[in-house]
Amino acid sequence: MEKFEKFTGIVAAIDRPNIDTDAIIPKQYLKSIKRSGFGVNLFDDWRYLDPGEPGQSNTERRLNPEFVLNKEPYKHAQILLARENFACGSSREHAVWALMDFGIKVVIAPSFADIFYNNSFKNGLLPIALGDDLVDQLFAEMESAQDYLLSIDLEQQVVTTAEGVEMTFEVDDFRRSCLLQGLDDIGLTMQYAAEIKAFEQRYYEAMPWLK
Amino acid sequence: MAGKTLYDKIWESHQVRRNDDGTALLYIDRHLVHEVTSPQAFEGLEIAQRPLWRKRSILAVPDHNVPTTALEQGITDPVARLQVDTLDQNCDKYGLTEFKRGDKRQGIVHVIGPEQGATLPGMTVVCGDSHTSTHGAFAALAFGIGTSEVEHVMATQCLIQKKSKNMRVTVDGAVGEGITAKDIVLHIIGVIGTAGGTGCTIEFAGEAITNLSMEGRMTVCNMTIEAGARAGLIACDQTTLDYVKGRPFAPAGETWDQAVACWNELHSDADAVFDKEVSIDAGEIRPQVTWGTSPEMVCSVTDTIPDPANEPDSIKAGGMQTALDYMGLRANTPFNQVLLDKIFIGSCTNSRIEDLRAAAEVIKGRKVATSVKQALVVPGSGLIKQQAEDEGLDRIFVEAGFEWREPGCSMCLAMNADRLEPGERCASTSNRNFEGRQGQGGRTHLVSPAMAAAAAIKGHFVDVREL
Ligand code: SF4
């Protein structure tokens, strides 16, 4: 996993609550056995005017000119702004892979679905939960600005607007340090292999029917 | 000190270690695997050259992509076939238990786990699928995980987890005649909302819940994820034990007694304190129908389609209007004027024998309305299909005009050929009515099996109690 560095990026906003994982990456693309290449099908139903199938070349499909990620400068967005309960629905990690493959590094919303929130950190995507009023404020500022930019500093846990207004956010220490150092979870857990083995011994002695 | 909740008990018994930052390493007993969320995990293990920690914890089955038409035809979609073949190859290579296509035991992962006794009380159960919450019906801590976590469990038998909050939803009193588990859970979601359980594990309690069969309890826990909670739980009782006893993976003989002694503790202590409590009056629950594109957009079939004009919160009202537009519905329309194109009885929410019996009872001696283009019944597993056929249910369905299919996820998420065309409207016993869930542009109304059956006969929604 890549280290999460401080950056300033273009923000794209989708003003909807409950954006679900089917919207983020429709199921037909889950047939892939790879982790990459999902970016062109991010928000597929909203992004294209004609239906898509896996394996099809997306360059021949008609883009929906109204959809934010099809417009300049949002084609290059690195930050996505949305409303509450972002990425509810299925456990598909493809939702995270699609966002990242498109170039999104941070999603800001008032709240996230739990599984998506978890999946994000495993891949280096940072979900930032800000209060409703702050999210409202960002939406309002975006409306009146061209090329709206935000700076994200995970180390300091702050989002900074172009005007220099700072908004701090919460993230647990463990996840933060994994992201900052680009650490792989499995490797970390493997350090405790002896403890896991000792646990198993006690556990199966007490509950032999599970053995 | 206050007593412990059921969730506390299972959590504590599986905690391998606690980290300083409040996370814990949680031991996983059962790992269910299917074709969609596992290939990248197997690939990851291979790249890192890591062995599987405990092969026998895994039970694998293809379900999401498999066609539900005759077996001999094989899988014609090459992309889907590659995914199913990849699962078969991975399972063969590592020597994992898999119920392959054509095996009687194959079916939807959340149906076959309990059916085989592979889900046992007190276990931790995970699967790369959000509806893993289903298994909570057995007083098992069961939740969906992403592919990275699938790989993590394969390699270490553990997950790094942060404990969630304790929430209890108590459904007091008994439900009325004709009200099913599906109506109960849809009603709960309508009350608490799709984010009502975010960050929590929900324990379902109360007379209406304990009165349910295991099938009904699974339906309730299945949709916990639609209420925002990763896991739902129901205490272990005699109903649980009766269901589990004698299943292929369940303990037998002396270890059965030993297990039961332990399982009898699987309930919240009387003095346990919950972070959040909701209580619901079972007597108020009517047959439910969703009208929008989120499971919380639900009301009683006796109501009319809600009117955004009556919603004081303007953001919510806007959301309601967007949903109505997508669904092609007008506010204040009675449900019996909502005409249906397709009917789907199936999915891990409602494809068990009890669901098929309930639908068949409504259908018996009647015909699917001529205006309905397609009505599908997709049993949850090969064994359920067989049992239904032994009971003659398949004939009731077929004579009425339903198609009787092979087991799989089917039109629940439309990864195979079973799907809605743009604009088509479906009464579905599945769990998600998101935009495009059952096919791009498709319109889904979530209902119970009996309500879906009644809608099939009439061609529009109808209160099943009045049929
Ligand atoms: S039946 Fe539907 S909800 Fe259940 S596992 Fe299959 S796709 Fe998911």
C-alpha cells in the first residue's frame, strides 16, 4: 500500500445521501477477478447514457455531460464530497478500488457505511467524517467557486479550505498510522502468530466441538 | 457491575489480544467464501506466498453469478464462468470444502451455512458479503467483510476489529395474522432508518422475535445491514437448538451436550445495559411494501404512496421526489394501483422452505395475472429445491405460471441473466431496492413472499390478508 501523503486536490461533489455501492460500481463489473481497472466504470449508471457490460470499451459509450465526473476540472478530482451514509449496501471492496482507480484519495461525508469505511483504510483511501454543518458549508462554498480545492493533512487530521479555514477530523490512531506508513494489516497480525496459536489451544480445549 | 450483552459475551470469548488503541484481534470460527469477493484474496495470498491458516474453517460455494436455468446448459457468460472456475480452482488447489455447481448442497452462501450446521451458536462467522448478518439468527456474531479482510482471515484466522456499540430492538407483543418476519424487519428499518444501526450490533428481542422460526429469524437478521448495522443477533433458545441438531456440521453425541451447556449462556444478561434501545409494538405492524430506492422508504400496503409535500425537511423531501421519479410513481397513489411486470421470490432473505410454503399457500389453485411478464421462484439451495419438490410446491408454482429455477442469487442482484429491463417494476422478496439493483433502470418493491405471491396473482399490490 502506498503511503498517504499530504496533498491539495480538486473536489467533486455529489449532493445525495445514501449513495450505495451499486451506484458506485454496478454489479456487472464485479465479475472481474482483478483488483484494478474499475475506475472507468465508477458511478457507471450516472456517468454513461447507455448501459455498460464488463469487457466493453468505454470510449464508445455516450457520456452523460451532466454528471460531475465527466466535467472539467472534476475529471481530475481527488476528493469526493457527499451526504450521509455514503457507500451503504454491499461489502464489495470494488467500490473502494473503483474510487481509487479513478483517482479519488479522500471522501468527505457526514457518515459512512461501516464496511466501506473499513475497506477504505485497507486500500489507502481516506474517508473523512465531518459534521453536518461543516459538510453543508463545503457544499455551499463549492457552489460559488470554480476549481474548488481542499488540502488534506492526515498527520494533523485537518482539512483546510483555500481560504485557510481548518476543519479537524477524527480517525483512530491505528488506522491513521497504517495509512501514513503504508502498512499491510496482514503482516502486522502475523507478528502475533504465537499468541493466536496459544489462543487456539485454550479455545479448542474448552470448545472441542469447534475443532 | 452491569451484566453482559450477548454481543459482549461472544466478543470476549473470541478476543485473542487487545491492542493499545482499542482495537482487538478477533478470532474467526467460520469463513464462508463465494466467487465474487474471493479471487483477489486468493491472488493476494499467492503473491505474498502466505499459507491458509485453518482450511477447515472455510466453506465455499458459487452463488452470485450462477445461472438459474438448467444445469446442462453450463455457464454461458464467459466472464461469470471465469469467476466460478477460479473459485473451483482455488478450492481444489488449497483442498477447501466447496459445494460446486451441480452439488445438491450448492446454493446461496447464507442459506447453506445454517442448512449444513456450519453456522453454530456462539461462533464468529464472516463472509465477503454484507448479508452475512443473516447468521446472527443463531446467536453467532456474523458480519460481512471486504476482500482485504477475506485475505486477512485466510492468512491469520483473525480480524483486527473495533468493538461496536450495543443496540437492542425489542418487538413487543405478538404480530397479527398474516404478518411475517419480512414485515417485521421492513417495519423496523422504516422506524430506525437505513443508518439507524450504524456503528452498532443490533440484538433483536421481544415476543414477536422469539416467536419466529429460525427461517424467520434469519430473515430479520439478514436485513440488519439495511438498517446500517454490520451484525444482528438473536439469543439462543430451544428453537435454535432444535434447528441445529442433527445437521451435517453440527456436533453430535457427547460433544452436543457439552456444546448445548455452553450455548445456553448465549443471551444478554437481565441487567445488561445497551447503548441504544428501541422498542416497537408488534401489533402495529401491517404487511410492508417499499415505495422508493432505499429500504427505509417503506410503508404499509394499506397506506398510499407518501407525498414529499408532507415532509418538512427539504433535503428529505427532495430525496423522496428523486426516488418517486426513479420509481415512476405518483404521490398519494394507493398500492393496489401499482401494476407489476415481474415477480421474484428468492434471495438469502426469503428463499427458504418456509418462504416457499408461504408463497405456495397463497398461489395454490390460482394463476399469475396475464399482465405479469415473468414470475420466478428461485430456491435458496439445492436441498430446499428438493424438499419443495417432495412437498409438491414446485407443481403449485408451475401450474400457476411461475418459473421454477435452480438455486442462486439470481434476480436479487442481477449478475446473471435474471434481471429487470429498464422501467420494469418488480415485487421482490429480496433485500435491496437500490436504483438498478435488479437491472439497470429496474424498479424494485421489497415485500414478503406471501405479498409477492398475492401481487403475482392480482398483477398489482394487494393486502395479502384480504385475498
Ligand atoms: S441473495 Fe442477494 S443479498 Fe443474498 S448473497 Fe446473494 S446477492 Fe447478496
